[in-house]
Amino acid sequence: MSKETFPHKHFTTTKTAGDMKDKAVRTAFLYSLGLNPINLVVAKQIHGNNVRIVNISSKDSIVGDCDGLITADKELVLGIYTADCIPLLVSAENGELKAAVHVGWRGLYGGIIENTFELLKDKFCADLKKTKVYIGPHIRSCCYEISNEMKSRFGIKPNSSKLDLSGILCNKLNKFEITDVFDIKLCTFHMENLFFSYRHSKCVERIISIIV
């Protein structure tokens, strides 16, 4: 999928734009895009598997106890902060629905992908075969060294020491028959000069991915 076919405007910042968890920096960035910061909704991001449906009453807020957001409200801007985890942006029903999901290994293992798309299907009757997905920059298998315990969790062969987050994610998408996927294929750890990477430098700063 080329980004031209994605029904929603969407952006991922780089390190040069600054720490997006800083309200002043984030506000200036959103204004530079012609967006009203009041319309932004972000998830608290607790590395869990909860996904919440939000509406206009949620604007200018951090939605607690969740790592994913879904809305049918065109006015809202959904945002996800990352520094190695996957920012997953979703467009469904010809742009009538949008979602932003923070996908780390815990959420991936715990079922956040299943919860997101089952919610889209069950609550909104979304046709998942026509759903479009954007996978933003995150730590890739080239750099994600994991422990034996992690190998066991994800069924990774003993002779492999790397975790492929986006590979596991895409396998899950395939089970929902979602094939319209655009993966930016950039590694936050390998490109630490361009993105914040927690595993590289234990940084507290974050980039943001938004869907409008």
C-alpha cells in the first residue's frame, strides 16, 4: 500500500522535532501541521492489551488503562508515543474509522492486535479485508536481542536470538485477512540518530505517530 491510498493524514516525527511528550513541543508541532492540539487524544500506554473507543468528549486527554484507541469521530486526532515499540495506525470503512495502537512485545504477546480488530469488527461491523494498516518505525529484528525466556514466549527457535515484532504483527494481521499493509521499514535502534530508542540509550523522550 502506498501512503497515497491511506484515507487519513498520518505523520511520524523524528528526533529533530523534539520530545513529543513535552506539551510545548507537541503543541508547536501540531500547530505547524495546521492541527488544533485540543483535538489530540493519546493512550496512557501501560504495555497492556486494552483498546478503548473514544469520541469528542475524550479530546485533549490521556485515556487511561489502555494502549490502543479507536474512533469514528472525524474531528479527533489519535496519537501514540514510541521509542522502539511499534506505532500501528489503522484506517477502516473507507476512512470512517481510525485507530492508533502502541504495540510492544507485551501487548503483542497479550493480544492487543486481536483486541483491536475484533473490536472494529464487533462494535463497528468493519470489513477487515478492506482495512488499511500503517506500521511505523520501531526496533527491528536486526537489533532486537532477546532472552531465552522471550524466545519461549514467542516460540522462537533456540538458534535465533532476535525478535521480529513486525513479522509477528503481520502474521496476526493475516489471520484477520488484512493484507493492505504499509511498513515504513525503519529501525529506531539502528537509526538512533534519527529516532529515540529506549533500548539504545534508556531515553525518556518519545516520538509521536498521529492519525487525523
